Amino acid sequence: MHLLVLILLTLSGVLPQSSDYGVNYSTLVCAVRGFSVSIPCYYYYHPINSTVVQMLWCSMNSNTDLCLNPPYVYNSSSNTKSDFEFAGNNKSDCTLLIHNVQFNYSGEYKFRFITNLIRWTGDPGVTLQVTDLKVSLIRLSGNGTLKQGDSLNLRCDVNCTHTSSQFVWSKNNQPLNTSGPVLHFPALTVRDSGNYTCTWETNVTSGSETISLHVEGENPAQWPVAAVVTATVLFVIFLILLVVIYRRWKNDTVEDKSGKAGAQPQVKQLPQSNEEVSKQEEVTYATVSIKDNNMNKGHVNTENKKVDISVIYSSVKIK
Ligand SMILES: *[C@@H]1O[C@H](CO)[C@@H](O)[C@H](O)[C@H]1NC(C)=O
Ligand SMILES: *[C@@H]1O[C@H](CO)[C@@H](O)[C@H](O)[C@H]1NC(C)=O
Ligand SMILES: *[C@@H]1O[C@H](CO)[C@@H](O)[C@H](O)[C@H]1NC(C)=O
Ligand SMILES: *[C@@H]1O[C@H](CO)[C@@H](O)[C@H](O)[C@H]1NC(C)=O
Ligand SMILES: *[C@@H]1O[C@H](CO)[C@@H](O)[C@H](O)[C@H]1NC(C)=O
Ligand SMILES: *[C@@H]1O[C@H](CO)[C@@H](O)[C@H](O)[C@H]1NC(C)=O
Ligand SMILES: *[C@@H]1O[C@H](CO)[C@@H](O)[C@H](O)[C@H]1NC(C)=O
Ligand SMILES: *[C@@H]1O[C@H](CO)[C@@H](O)[C@H](O)[C@H]1NC(C)=O
Ligand SMILES: *[C@@H]1O[C@H](CO)[C@@H](O)[C@H](O)[C@H]1NC(C)=O
Ligand SMILES: *[C@@H]1O[C@H](CO)[C@@H](O)[C@H](O)[C@H]1NC(C)=O
């Protein structure tokens, strides 16, 4: 490769200086599985106004040495969609964007570019390290289900070194005013229940993981059962009360009827004796009004029909 460049440039009459060509990467980039990562990359060449013809990215998982031949994870001359997206340009930016990072994407990547004058591969390349973000719950007191007053830590772990990064916590998607990998709960309350998300951020990537906390109240397991039992008992009592009241009411009316037992059959007989069976209801109504109004309010009754008057008669007769 270097020989080729040397020959090429010797032929064109320009002797290459190694400082005239290059690719700058960060050495190590960390990414969380399933998320996206941007691999910053900068390339330069001389003369600066030469034309960049092709830009390529290769993976050492599938290629070797200086990636002189395919396969490439990115080739600017072929428009294939993949998780590997070129986010640079044909001047100086060779940033590679990798989506939906998987564990087997871990490894070394190299950028290669071809100008009208030279071909160059940035070597050594940049190493991508793919990890999982883990949120673990560490009990500091208590065991079994989480209860009020228990103490615990939520700890966010990412297996990646040499990166300036930060941890951001949120609860039910609302940011929490804390920083650092550990979220400390000195004494849980029921209100601490919820979904806690740890987001790990660097300047080139981020990833997040959520854990769900459920803190139980005083007698949480018995609570619904107790409620159902109480409701049932109350309902039964209510039913019994209803029956008792109904019976009493029925007895009262029976007593009423038996108290005026003399009046009842006579009232019933009256309309029959007055020929009009259809007016039986009016008669019944009349007896009720008599009972309420008593005998003093005779004027009310006089306003009623003849049948009513005959009822009054019957009552009077009985008394
Ligand atoms: C690329 O890296 C080299 C060595 O690390 C440094 O001297 C040079 O300034 C860098 N170039 C750019 C454009 O960052
Ligand atoms: C590049 O620029 C130099 C002067 O800066 C000029 O002499 C040369 O012709 C240019 N080359 C191309 C290919 O444009
Ligand atoms: C890039 O893709 C184009 C089109 O498929 C192909 O012609 C070219 O050879 C590829 N580049 C390399 C360096 O293999
Ligand atoms: C370089 O990119 C610019 C815009 O991004 C485009 O107009 C130009 O044609 C490209 N040059 C080459 C040689 O591909
Ligand atoms: C990663 O593994 C998947 C299967 O799990 C495979 O389809 C894919 O080609 C692999 N990618 C690389 C870059 O090794
Ligand atoms: C749970 O804690 C109680 C008191 O703190 C203890 O007696 C019991 O052994 C513990 N059970 C387990 C499984 O650790
Ligand atoms: C952390 O990552 C390194 C390198 O990928 C690996 O060797 C090590 O086993 C990992 N450690 C854990 C705890 O996952
Ligand atoms: C990201 O931060 C690292 C230091 O942790 C720095 O070297 C690198 O230039 C930064 N990259 C970008 C794109 O800001
Ligand atoms: C927590 O997450 C689960 C499943 O992702 C969801 O069903 C539940 O509604 C969430 N709880 C809150 C309080 O957002
Ligand atoms: C976050 O906490 C710090 C001190 O712990 C305080 O100064 C700041 O005002 C708080 N911010 C919010 C939004 O609560």
C-alpha cells in the first residue's frame, strides 16, 4: 500500500510526507447493546484540494490488514442500507454512525479513502466495545418483598473504561435531581414505587436501562381480602336489616288491618252492595284518607263522592 502510494506519487512528481496523510480516531469507543453510537473520525491529505473519490469503512471482524479489498461495512460508491451509516463528508469528516449495536459489532474498525492521487487507510483503527447496561438492586436492609422503611441502592453498571461518561436517573420518565451511578434510598415509602431508568451518556453515545420498584404498604397482601370481606359482611348485615324492617312493617300493617278488622270486610262489601265493583280502588283510597284525617275533618270527605260518604258511614257504624 505504502509502496503503491510512493510509486504513484513519485510518478506524479510529488514525494509524500507521512504527515501529509492521516486519519484520526479516538482509540476506544464504548456503546450499549441495542443503542446507537457515533465513531468520530477525521481524515486529511495533501494537497487539500485533491478530490476524494471513495470512502470506505471496514471491520477487522471480516477484513484484514489495511482493508485493501472487500468486504466493507461502508462503501461510498454502493448505496446499501445497513446498521453502518456514514455521517461524514468527502472533505475531512469520516464519522461512522452505527445503529442498533450488537455484541458481535465489538472490534476494530478502519477508515480508508481514495483520492485522485492516493489511497490511504488509517491504521491502527478505532476499537468499539459493546456492553450491556446493568441496573442492580442492592438491599441494605430487609428481605423478601420491598416494604416501607427498607433501605436499598439502585446501581447502574457499564463495563467500559477510559471514557468520560455520566449517569442520569429518571423516575417514570421524570428526571431526578441526582447524578452518579448509585441511587440511594435510606428508607422506602410507598411513593418510591415506580420505574427507574438509568441513562449512561458519553459525548458519542447513550444507553439506558429501566428497573421497576414496587414498595408495599402496611398490610398490602391482606388489604384487598379485608376489603372484600368487610364489604360482604356489610352487605349481609344490610340484607338482614332489610328483612327485619320488612317483617316489622308487614306486622304493623297486619296489626293495623286486624285493629280495624271490623271495618275492612264492611268496606269491601260496601261497593259490592253499591253495585259498582270497579270503584273498589277508590273505596280503598277513601278508607285510607279517613284513617289519616280521622273523623274531625268531615268536610274533606263531604267533597268526595257518594261512595266515600257511605264508607264514612260504615266507619261510623263500627265505632
Ligand atoms: C491528528 O492526530 C495527530 C496525532 O495524534 C495530531 O498531531 C494532529 O493534530 C491531529 N489532526 C487533527 C486534524 O486533529
Ligand atoms: C490545488 O491548489 C493549488 C494551489 O493552492 C493549485 O496549484 C492546484 O492546481 C490545485 N489542484 C487541483 C487539482 O485543483
Ligand atoms: C465500492 O463499491 C463499488 C460499487 O459496488 C465498487 O465498484 C467498488 O469496487 C467498491 N470499492 C472497493 C474498494 O471495493
Ligand atoms: C463531495 O460532496 C459534495 C457535497 O457533499 C458534492 O457536491 C460533491 O460532488 C462531492 N465530491 C465528490 C468528488 O464526490
Ligand atoms: C452479528 O451476529 C448476527 C447474528 O446474531 C449476524 O447476523 C451478523 O452478521 C453479525 N454481524 C457482524 C458484524 O458480525
Ligand atoms: C429476613 O429477615 C428476617 C429479619 O430481618 C430474618 O429473620 C430472616 O431470616 C430473613 N430471611 C431471609 C430469607 O434472609
Ligand atoms: C468487561 O469487559 C471486558 C472486555 O470486554 C471483559 O473481558 C470482562 O469480562 C467484562 N467484565 C464484566 C464483568 O462483564
Ligand atoms: C468526546 O470526549 C473525548 C474525551 O472523553 C474526547 O477525546 C473526544 O474528542 C470527544 N469527542 C467529541 C466528538 O466531542
Ligand atoms: C412501568 O413500566 C411498566 C412496563 O414497562 C408499565 O406497565 C407501567 O405502567 C410503568 N409504570 C409507571 C408508573 O409508569
Ligand atoms: C438539585 O439539587 C441541588 C443540590 O443538591 C440544588 O442546588 C438544585 O437546585 C436542585 N435542582 C433541582 C431542579 O431541584
